[in-house]
Amino acid sequence: MIISCPKFNVSAIYKFHPSGFAFTRRRKLKTKSLSEKMTDCSGMGKSSWPELVGINGQVAAHVIAKENPKVSVQIVKDGMVVTMDFRCDRVRVWVDKYHIVKITPKIG
């Protein structure tokens, strides 16, 4: 039996014994690097907007949606919990408590 745990990037192989399960081996799962994920997004149009750092988040979201209609734009306040999955059709705009963009918005 193979049990995977993507959160910790490992999988373990267990064998059944009459007395119960016994751990036999653990291996690291293969994952793609960020640069490999970005190449999967080729053809999505513009992927990064460094010129938007320091402006209002709503204005930045509007500019991104206008420049790349293939992506959905999410405004995220600093400190909010978000999923860590990588998606080619999403751009997150990270804003501070004053709704000013603090991190370069990019596909992911």
C-alpha cells in the first residue's frame, strides 16, 4: 500500500503483516519547480505586472484584466490565507491595509 502526503512532499510504502502495518520505505515525490510551472503557462499572454506596485489594488486589478483577459484577478489583503496551488488562469493582487499593491502581481 502506498500512502502519499503532498503537503509534506513525501510518500510512504507500507506492507501488511499479520501483526499490523509496517513501514518499509519513504520517498520524496517529484514536483515541478516554479520555472517549469511558468513554462506550462506559455500562451497565456502577459504574466507579470511590476509597474503596478504602489498603486491602488482596484485600479491594478482593472489594468490586469484589461491587459490579459485570459486570467481571473483576485485582490488579496496582506495576511489572508490562500491556497498554494499554481494556476495559469489566476493573478493575485496582494494589497496592504490601505489597499496599495505591495507585491508584483503575477500569474500563479
